Amino acid sequence: MSLHVRFNGIVKDFGPVRVLHGVSFDLEPGHVYGLLGENGAGKSTLMKILSGYEQASGGELAVASSPCRFKDSREAEAAGIVLIHQEFNLAEDLTVAQNVFLGRELHTLGWLDDTAMRAATREALAEVGLHIAADTPVRDLIVAEKQLVEIAKALSRHARLLVMDEPTATLTPSETERLFGLIRRLREQGTTIVYISHKLDEVERITDEVLVMRDGRFVTRAPTSTLTRQQMANLMVGRELVDMFPPREPVADAPPLLRVRGLSVPGWAHDVAFDVRPGEVLGFAGLVGAGRTELFEGLLGLRPRSGGEVELAGRPVRFDNPRQAASMGLTYLSEDRKGKGLHLRLSLSDNLTLMDLDRHARPWLDLASERRALDQAIAGHGIRTRDPEAPASSLSGGNQQKLAIAKVLQPDPRVVVLDEPTRGVDVGAKRDIYFLIQRLAAEGRGVVVVSSELIELIGLCHRVVVMRGGRVSATLDADHLTEEELIAHATGTH
């Protein structure tokens, strides 16, 4: 069952750009490793080389003391190495069972054995605590369910070395606890786990040893028990990180910029009311399925809504689509950065100006105007890119998120809604985004932050609306914001 892995001077070049610089370290069997580093540090690239999705440009990978060069992920899986991607690697139009067995289907007498595959899928889903039918189409699942399907798919491959890239980004606390129990069982069975996460509290709890990468290089390793979270963060960014959250400025006593009363989204949200004032950061908390995202999709015209009154800057409004909302002064950043936030094949400037083309096309597209806007966004939002003409897919996760935020700010909104604005980004990029949110509020805008990270809401927000079962269960002022209070209202145990 055990599997020893050694990286020896691994180098990776993408064209003229070197992203891994001679990385060397070992992975021992039956250990849980926390692989840390900022977005762009090279963690995911190294793990893709290990799991057959990328080829090293130099150096040697040894598995069980033998040099290996996997030509694809199927060959790596045959050796017992499985990667759970941060971005879902599922076929939306296939069922859960078909996804779990995609590329390794079971046959009986030459025919697909759907019964056996559904039964095995049910067992894998039960292990991760997901209670859905094996023949459910993946497109019908919510984001958290897709994440659990990815984990179940990996487990069904009986991995000896399992790489988990941000596995809890969309999970509830109870789902996360179940996953941690599963990781402990796998470790006891001799499975090696590489756990990539920016949630340092999770790394502290679940890993045996921390491995740190920075700028494509291996920096250090240490037993997890010898490091504080602050020390982990400092090692990742290469400097002291202080003041993670900006100071909270007082909110002026002014009429609300956004006023919502009695808004309902069938099946998701019921009779929701809230206000956002100028200079205020208003948070939305709740468990997965509480209706937060669907509420704002209904507000923006992305879902059908029934009833409710909405006022923007004192005027009654009704939005039929996000473009109309943006023209009136309200923009929205989707929680699904790669599916709905950015067009990954388009350039940075094309993505940036999509919501504000009228400013850059009169009637023909003014490339110089687009480039000026991109230069301002790169400087103003700290977007790190080696090539401004490159596609958005070339950016690290944190820089993609900064680009997506810059995009929704291009129309110069009065109110901006940011849904999971720091999901999957590193600690340095998180701090940058927190200070940007504070800056937006200081400019007199209203900012709504929908987040599953309670510490984020507590550190940023003037007030937090807690939703449970599609309804508002509480609205808490900054003075009453604690994890215990938020969880109690979110779960109905208050």
C-alpha cells in the first residue's frame, strides 16, 4: 500500500518562462503533508507533474525508488497516484456514476455493467457523506456536491498517494469534519496525503508536516506542530505579514444605497430584507444551501424572482440581467470564478472591459483605451502577470480573482456584490483583497461580501446578515460578531 516519492531537481518551463527551479524533497508513506505557498508558487504545477498532467522539463521524479515519467494521468493512477483538482474535472452532462468511472468503466461480457458501477459509486459517496442518487446528472449538483463527487471519484481509484488541492473550499464545517476523519483513516492505512490549502487552521489540524514553496522553489519543511499559523503565513510570502484586516471605518448616517424588501427567489430565498449604506461592508453568512448566492442571482435577474421591492440610490429598480444592473450602478462577482467570472481563453484586457465596452468601443474597439485600463487595473489591484497579452488562464488563482474583481469594478458601481471573493487564493492575495474592499467602502460605495469564511466576515464587515433555509435568521452588528454567534444563527441552535 505504501508509496515513497522523491522529487530531485525538478524544473518546469512554459516556453521561455521557468516556473519550477530545481525542486527537491521526499514524501514518506503514511504521512499527511501540508503543501503551502502563494498562488503562483508552483505547488499545483509540481503536483500535476507528479500525477501525469504535466511533464517536467528537467530533473527526476522517483516513485518507489524507481525513476518515473508518467505520460498521462492514467499512467500515474495505475501507479497509485491520484490528484483531486481545485477546479472541477467533471463532465457536466454525465451522471455521477459515469463520472466516477469515466475512462475505467466496468464491463460484463463486453457490456457496460451499470449496476456494478452505480453500487460502487454509492459506496464511495457514502464514504464522503454525500447522499444523492448515483444516476444524478452532475449539472444538477450544487458546487459543494460537485466537490464531494471529485473526492469520491478519487477514493474509488484506491490511491496510495492522494493529492487534495483546496478540497474544503466549498464544504460546510460538518462536511469538512467528515473529510478530516476520512484523511485520518487513509493515513492509518498507509496512504500518503498531500494537502494543498490556504486555510492555515486546517493545515494546522490535519497535517503532520509542512512543505513550503515560494516563486517556484522549495523553501523549507518542518513538523506542523513546531509552527504557528503566523509563521506559516510568513514563510509563504517571505516577509512578516501583519494587520491581515484593515481598520474598520465608521459608516456615515446616510440613506441606504441599496434597499431590499420582501425579495423571494422560488425554491431558494423567502421574504428577504436588507439595506446597504454608503461606506458599509455588509456580510452574508450561512451554510451551503442557505440561499445566499441564489438570492443575489435573483436580484440581478439571473434567476426568476417573485415579489419584493428594490431601491438603488433611492430609486425603485428591477433588474432583468446583470448588464442592466451594471448600467444602473450595481455589479456582481460570481462565486464561480472560472465558470462565470472570467473567459479564460480571452486576454486580460478583453476580460477586464467586457462589462464596460461602451467606454472602449465608439463604435470600434479602441485597443489603446483597453490597454490603459488594463495598466491601471494591474497597478491598482496588484495583478501579477509576466505578459499582459496572455490569456486569463495563464494567471495564478489569486491573480485571476483580482482580475475578476477589477472587471466588476470597471463600470464604476455604486454597490458591488462579491460572492466568495477570496475562495482558493493565498494569504497574501487575501490581504490585498481585504484592503481593496476597505478602499471601496472608503470611497463611499456599498460593498456586499458573501463568504463561507467566518473569520473573513468578522474581520471585514460592519454588519452580517445570517441566512438559514432561505430566510434571514439574524443581522448582527460588528460588536456581536463571533464565530459562535454566526454558527448558532446559521444552524438554528441560537
